[in-house]
Amino acid sequence: MEKYPNNSEERSKLEEEIKRLESSAFGSVGKPTLSQTELNEIEYTPPTDEYLAVEAENSLANDRADQIQAIRDRSENEVKQNTAVRDAYISDRDGERATLAENYEAAVRAVDNDAIKRGLARSSVAAVGRSELEREYLKRNADVEKSYGKKIAELDGEIAAADGKLRAALDDFNLSYATRLNQKIAELKAERDQKIERVTSFNNSVREKQAKLDADKLKTESDLYSAAIEQKKKANSADGLSASERDKLFKSVYDSMDKYLASLDKQEAKLEIRNHTLYRQHLSNYYYTKLYDKYGR
């Protein structure tokens, strides 16, 4: 049994050459190119964590400044109010002390005058009277000092503690602000991540649709090209050529086949021409017989 040679690669080259020759004789068919539909993806560059931290700070900056100023204003107003009340207490204390001193001096003069009238200016009675007045004056003066002194001391303590209270209030605010800032940063990050998911989902959908459009375009172009080739084959055959054109085409195809078969050994060439319709389909009777007589006998 004769072993059939495997010359498929070289034969494919021959087939391509035959197509080229026939296409040149019949006229070539241009491959159609359809318009390309381009779907647009969303371009999104997500902000970094550092950028979002700055954005969060900026969004809270005005409110933070207002609240800090409000804390300072409250502290300053409290100091002013306490200072005003303290000054009022001091004024009232000094006024009462001045009144006590005036009343005491008036009372001493009255005792002295009464003693002079009665001739007792140097007596023990006058001295006792003055002594009693002095004790009463000193007692009332001490009561006034004690009454106002406690209130003034309390206010002095409030005024002295104002700076410390202000620092504590600012510290408390900074703690609450840090919590708010972290919450704001978390919100911005969540918004960014959600947008990334939406954009990614949308772009993936666009890519899928684009791939389908591209595939459909290629298939349509290929179908149109194949249909055009078939139409061209029907409209143009060797029968439509002039005698000289047909002979020239068949002679060119014959030469290509002859060159290919000559590259094989005798047995391979015989099996090749006997077992393949390629040679019969693309040659006239004259050139096929000539080729067969040379290699197929």
C-alpha cells in the first residue's frame, strides 16, 4: 500500500499563490471596515488617605475656630463679670468702712463735747465713753471686713483659676474635635470606597459591552467580506475572461503547480495530483491534462 505524503504546509502555500493569481485576474475584493463604536469609561483617580485627612480638617476648620473662640469668649466674659462683681464688693466694703469711720468720729466728738460741757473732759467717764465707741467701731469694721473679705476672696479665686479652667475647656474640646475629625475622615473614606466600587462596576460593564460590540463588528465585517468574495466569484469566472486572459491565468497557475510538484519525488507527485482536486478545479482541460501527463502517469 502506498503511503500518502504529508505536504499540507507546502500545499497551503500553493493554494494561497493560486488565490493570489486568480484574485489578480478577476479583481480583488476589499475587506469592508465598519465604523467603530467606542464606549466611554469613567475616569476616576481616588483621593489618598492623606488628602482626605486634609479635606476633613478643612471642612471642620471654621466650626473649630468658632467653637474655640466661643470658649475663650466665655472665659473672658466670666473673668470680666467676676472682676466687676469683685470691684463692686470692694467699693461697697470701702464705702461701709468709710461710713463707720465717719460715724465713729462723729460719736467721739459728741462724747468729747458732752464731757466738756459737763466739765468732765479729763474724767474717766469720758475715757470710758470713747473706749466703748472704739470697741463698737472696731467690731463693726471687722464684721464688714469679714463679710466682704470672704466674697472678695472667692472671686479672686475664680479669677485666678480662669486660665486653668480655660485650658481644661480647650483640652475637652480638642478631645471631642479629634473624635469628630476621625468620624469625618471615616465618612470621606467610605464615600471614596463606594465611588470606587461604582466606577469599577460601571467600567467593567462598559468593557464587556465594548468587547461584544468589537466582536460583533469583526463578525459582521467577516460575513460581509465572505459574502463579497462569493459574489465576486459568481460574477467573475474564467469564462468571463477573454481567451488570451484565460490562457494567461491558467498558464500562471500551471507554472505554480508545476514548480510545486517538481519539488516532490516522482511517487509523491503522482499521489499528490491523483488524490487532490485542487489541480482539476483551477486548470483548464488542456493544462490539467498536460500536468497530469507529466506527473500522474
